[in-house]
Amino acid sequence: MLDALADDFPALRAVVGSEAFQALSIAYLTVHPSRSFSMRNLGSKLPEWLAANPRWAGRRQRLALDVAEIEWAFVEAFDNAERTPLTLDQIATLDGGSRLGLQPHLRLLALDYAADDIVLALHKDRQRSTSEAGVKHDDGPEPPARLPRLRRRPTWVAAHRLDNVVYYRRLEREEFLTLTALRAGHSLLDALAAGLNDSTKPDARKPALVREWFSHWAALGWICAPELEPLLDA
């Protein structure tokens, strides 16, 4: 189980160091032990648990939480289902009262740091440290990774799957808030209001911005028909 967590959260392990990560993992698994024949969901509660128990992340607490959220989003984006997306022609028929669904594999993240870049860099470092035979050299405990000086900066990221590959895509705040409202079941009009009402972007720019969003969402297959709640027997 410790190896499975380390495989799912290699960047978190690098950020806190190998010994701290092992202690963190043991504390987490004591509260959230495996309850399935599969290890797939072993780390599903780790970001939530780490947010409630930040002392296990050491001095990089907020960064570690962002990294954990990104790495778990990768697992979900890779494994979660994919539904039939709406085409651009179908999207063009929508009105303000329309409700939309988002792909189950699309994960929306609000971060305190630009931690997606850090995760990608740490994953590349990990791959370089792996031998050609695929066995990582074990040279004893590893200290926390050396990282560039970071400033807290609100960052919005979408993790999604395309052609069986997971990608991270940066979002503007307005786009993130609109997608989050759509996922929560709000109508298209209300979702756009949630994203744009407090925006500092010029009003004249907003219609073109919305067209750009939907063009990107259609190209990436993010938008689906909403899932209907099952009818209850009277």
C-alpha cells in the first residue's frame, strides 16, 4: 500500500521528502485503510485528509496540498468514464435555460500556486532518475526536492483526457467559475453570470470570450448532455 501511494503521488513525495512521505502515508492509511480489492482508490481521500492535517506536509503545507490535488486529478482524469460529447452544431442550439454536463474525466482545480508546472517538472525528474530497466535506484532517504522560489498566485487548472493521454490546461478565473457552475447543475445563463458578473474584463470582450470557450470545449469534447436523475417510483 505504501508503494501504491508513492506511485500515485511521486511529486508529493518529492516535495515533502521520502521519510516525511512515508510517515504521512502511514498516518493517512491508519485513518483511511484500503477497503477494496483494487488499489485504484487508495489515495482518493488523501488531498482532503492532508487539508485537515497539514502538519504532515512540513513547511510546504499549501504547496503540498496543491500537488496532492493535481496528482489525484491525474488518476481520475485517466480512469474516469467518457461520455458522448456535444458537437459544436448541437452547442449552437443551446439557450440560456439549457443545462449541460461535463465529461466525468474533466477535473477542475483551484490552486494557490502554479503547481501544475512543478508536478510536471518533478515527474520528468523522476523519469530521468529511473534506470533503463525501469528500476529506480534506491540510495536511501531522499530530502525534499530543491524548488525555485515560489509566490502564491491563484491558478486554475483543468485535468482532462484526450486520446488516452492526460493533459493539464490552464484556465482563466472566469472560465473556471463558469465550468464549475455548469458542473453544479446551473443553467447556462446562470453559469455565465457566475463566471462573468464580477469579471474585470471589458463587457465588449465578453461575448467573444464565451465563443472562444465553447469552441475550445467542443474541440476537447468536454461538454455533454446532462445526466438525468433516475426516476423514483411513486
